[in-house]
Amino acid sequence: MQSHAPQNTHSTCPYCGVGCGVVSNKGSATIAGDLLHPANFGRLCVKGTALAETLNTQGRLLQPVVDGMPADWPLALTTAASRLQKIIVEHGPGSVAMYLSGQLLTEDYYVANKLLKGFIGSSHLDTNSRLCMASTVAGHKRAFGEDVVPGCYEDLELADLTVLVGSNLAWAHPVLFQRLLAAKAVSPDKKIVVIDPRRTATAESADLFLPIRPGTDVAMFSGLLAYLARQGQLDTDFTEQHCTGLTQTLEAAQCWLNIAQLADYCDVPVSDLTTFFQWFGATARTVTVFSQGINQAANGTDKVNAIINVHLATGRIGKPGACPLSVTGQPNAMGGREVGALANQLAGHLRFPSELTGIDETPDAEWQALRQFWRAPDLVQQGGYTAVDLFAAIGRGEIKAVWIMATNPVVSMPQADLVKQALQRCELVLVSDIYQDSDTVAQADIVFPALGFAEKDGTVTNSERRISRQRAFLPAPGEARADWQIVCDVAKALGFAHGFNYQNPAQIFREHAALTTLCNNGRRALDLTACRAMSDAAYDAWQPQQWPLPQVGYDSARLFANGQFYTADRKAKLVPLSGLEVLPRQGGDFVLNSGRIRDQWHTMTRTGRVPALMQHQSEPFVAMHPNDARRYQLKDGDLVELSNALGIFRGRAQLTDAQRCGELFVPMHWSGQFGFLSRCDVLYDDSRDPISRQPAFKQGQVQLKKL
Ligand code: SF4
């Protein structure tokens, strides 16, 4: 492989939301952890360690494809533009959609959002981040007035009690887990509580494990709130000055005050639940980490607010070692949120007029400012279809053209078979990707070859709001181009040259930074004033920094230390919650949970190519309790089939008492392309959280049979 960069190149791991710094040794495909990066200080997990093995060009898309035939860029771009234009003329701008990815860089995301929402005039732009942390976005906005993570990774090390709920940190965010365990090794009195239906690898390191019945998290945290109130352990000074909604929230939580009844409802031992409550009440420095087990539920937003309620009521926010901490799945899930890549967002955390109606005298001020800033005559005025609804609209022919970038929805969406059928029927499917053989590329009319991690330049934002650079250290393979470049090329072919004449990603980032200052004056946390006039050289030399960055050197490690939030009255909101669980709808003998395994990433398009990463789990499996296996006369390794009205999944039985009886766990990674009938997402219906619209991947229901 040719050297592209003569010096060591500092970049960022392209997998999970921890956002570890990596170093490429003098432009080679040798990759090590970056000792100076504040996310990982040199550590890497097994996926990051194996990054170098994903960098060969085998299977890569090296030139555009039009209608199944190799094509040059001019043909691909003019064909895409003319077909898009025809659809827009015949069916209106709302017949065009984009489906993006937390794998994209912020600059890629920014121009895609600008093109569709600002210039084509369609609001139907969503991202696979909808499947990842949309419930956290909604919960943050309800509580804080803005989608903002209050704390930072260091808080995990400073906390005396870390509560991990719906988070298998050991496998899904391993370097953060290493940091947590390292801090505990130095101070063994620090406690870890794990709340999860499965006894995961994370739970093995816990001082206390609560194997909660799925869907009862809101009740558990509401019960905790009621308990703390009765014990006189709320921070009433903080809530009186800086919060609203405490009285109503406590009233709603009263029904969970009886710990014995609550323990019965959550199906955990009453003594353990009491211990958890006592530890929480006695420990000022408490961090609650939550992830997909909270987000991917039909009541995910309520779960998020149940956690935040407790932190607000005890004043455990904005202080070292005390915060609710959402850990996102993807490397740039946060960056996408910053530039408005969810269907219900505008760029730069600017708000639609409907979000400010009744709050602001001029509710369209932010929308108008963005319209002028972009010189975008067709800027959308309201949100569009979120992921599940977007593919449903394709299926019924309402959306005629979709551009999918850096993601594989034929495997990863709920109702995955219906998504595949929808794309087969869609008039125009554009796909930007790096590999030839993904299930989604197979459905494309036009394929754009994109740059991969080692070839790209831009920024990503990790789970603690830290913006880091991805830097290219290998040359572009074949004719592959940067995603931002492809979007700008299509925009120009559509006649929108004035908005998309960027020379490099630095120019895009400066525009993004300038946009965050519009109508701001402290009204929004996302403020990159310090970056809006940054030179190309400064962008190249960027060191990882957290936002907000109103000026150079600003300390943004923790927010809300001053008790000022981003709501209209600058107070945080506690949200009254019912706590009643939301049950899955399909019907079946087992509750189906799905998630990551240690060594794979998403739909295995990259990690599936690394032999060493296949050794941990080489086949799709169905984890089940031995008592359930006995009922079906199954032994470890037997082939089983899960099914419901939507589809089937096959895998090998994996017997483990880490599972609760009546509940199954399957990996989310496998697809059709490796010869397995193991796309677990075909089994999930369109159950979603009513606020965040995030699918409920933890709450399926299936039948089981032995093959
Ligand atoms: Fe990459 Fe996440 Fe592993 Fe860090 S923890 S090396 S970001 S996969």
C-alpha cells in the first residue's frame, strides 16, 4: 500500500461513539492508539486494534455504477441529476429523501442536509442515528431545552458510584469500560451497579447486578426518585432555583414508593433494589450511563427522562463525577445531530418555527436566519419523515427517489424485508458506499464510490461532545471521492453551484461553525464561534476539543454548573412519567432482544472481513436460558429458527444462564450476504417511541423451533 502521508497521522477510530484517537505510522496501514487523545490516552479495543486489517482495497467500489454498469463520474453525476430533476418536476421536492449515517463526517452530513432541506426543499432526511440515540435527543430536549450531553468521560473516573443501565459498556464501548475499571482498580471503594435484563460482560464486573424485567426501567427510576424524596435526599435548593416540574413528577412517582412491590414489578430481588437505592442516596458523585437498552424501546424517551429526573432532583449534574451520561453508538452520531441530520432538526441546533411558537415573539427568526445564511430559497419549514416512516413512504410510492449514504438499511432497519421490497420498487435509489457487496448496494440504480476511514478528511464528535479530526493517510482507491464532494458534485449538476462551491472540508466546517452563532447569544449550547474564522492550517492542526467553544480555550468539560439550562425560562424540566411498560405487539413465546457482540461493527461490511474478529463469534446465535432450551429439547450448538409474522432468523442455540427465562438475545450484525438467513431486524415491527420515533429493537416477540 502506497504511503500518502510522510508523517505520523493522527485520526479517529471510525467505529463506536467513544471516538478513540488513532495514529497511522508514517502513512502506512499500521495503526496504534493515540497516547495524547483525551478519549482513550492510547488505549484501543479489539476492533480498533484490527483497523489496519480493514484497509486493503479488496471488495471496494472503485468507480461509479449506473444501472449495473461501470460508469465514469460525469455520466454518473449527470444521470443522477437528470433523474432527480425529473422526479422533482413530476412529483414535487417532497418525493425525494436521504437516509444518512453516523459513519459520515460532520462535513459530509452538513452539505447533504443543506442540499436536501435547503435547496431541493424536502424535509425527508433522516439517519441511522434514529436507530441509535433519537430517544436521548428527545429526552435531552425535554429536560434541558437542547440536545446536549452534560458531562464528560472523566466523570466516569471521578464518580464514586457508576450506574450502567441498558449499556453493555464492556463490549459496545470497551475503552470507556477500561477507563472505568482502571479508576476502580486505583480506588476499590468505587461501586458499579449494572441494570440489564442480561448478565452481560459488563455485569460480571459489577458490585451489584439487577437483572431487570425488560421495559420496567421507568418504574425503577421513578421508584428511586420517590425513595430519595422520602429519605429527604433531594437537593431542594437546586430544584427550587433551577428546575420546574418536581412536584408533579414526585406525584407521578408515588405509585412506585413501595420497594417490595416495585421489586416484584421489575422482577429483581427486593434486597438488591434496596441496596441500589441506598447507594444512590448516599453517593453524591454518581454517574448514570445509558445506551441502546434505554434508547431502543417503545418508551425510550420516558426512560431517558426517568434517569435525568433523578439527577436533576438530586442536583447531580454539572459537577465533577455527577451526571447522566448518554453513550452513543456511532463515531459521529453527535456530529450529525449538530448539523441537523435528523428529520425533525434544522442545522446548527436552530429550531423550526413550530418549536418556538408560544416561546418566542418571532418564532421564525432562526429559520429566517438560516434561510438567509444559506441563500436557500426552498428551506423547509417543518420536519419530515423519520426512518421507519421514510421507508414506509418509499414502499407506498410517495417517495420516488432516495439517496442512501454509508449505511445498510436492508439489514439494519426494522421490517428489513419490507425495506428491501420498498427499495426494489423505488424509482431511483442512489447509494454512496465503500464496498460493492452490501445488501443495500445491491438495490441501487446508481452507486457512488466513497472514501473510507483511512482516506477521508473531516471531523467527528464523540459522546462527550469532543470534536476530533479524521485525517487521510492513504490515497483514494480508484476513483472514489469524499462523500461531501459527491454531494456537492450532484448539487452543482442540479444547478445549485452557488451553495456548494467548497474547496475543502475546512471551508465546510467554518461555515458550520459560523451557522452555530446565528441568533444565539447564549440561547443554544452548540456554539462554535471560536472556529468560524479558523484557517485551513488551524483546521489541519486541530486538537480534540469539546463544544461549546465560544472562544479559544473555553472549558466545556461540564455544562449546567451555573444552573442555567436552554429552556425558555432557563430552568431544567423534570418530566412526570407513568412508568407503565410498553409491551411488544407481534405476539410470540419469547421476548427478543438484539444488540452488538464484542468484535463486530454494524452489519459487518468491514469487521466481517477480518479473520481475527470472526473468531470471537463466527456464526449468528440465539442466546437462551438452559431451562428454555430443555423445553425445546435443545442443546448448545443446535440450529434454531426464530419467526413471527414478519420473517425468520436462523442461528445456533447458545445456552447461558446469563439470559432470563423467556427472553432471547441475538446479534444484530449478520446479513444475507454471508449465506446466513440471519438478518434479525426482519423480526421487528414498526413499534416506535411516540416522541423520538426510535424503533424498539429490545422488545420483539418471536416463536422458536428446533431445525
Ligand atoms: Fe474504536 Fe470504540 Fe474501540 Fe475506541 S472503543 S477503539 S472508538 S471501537
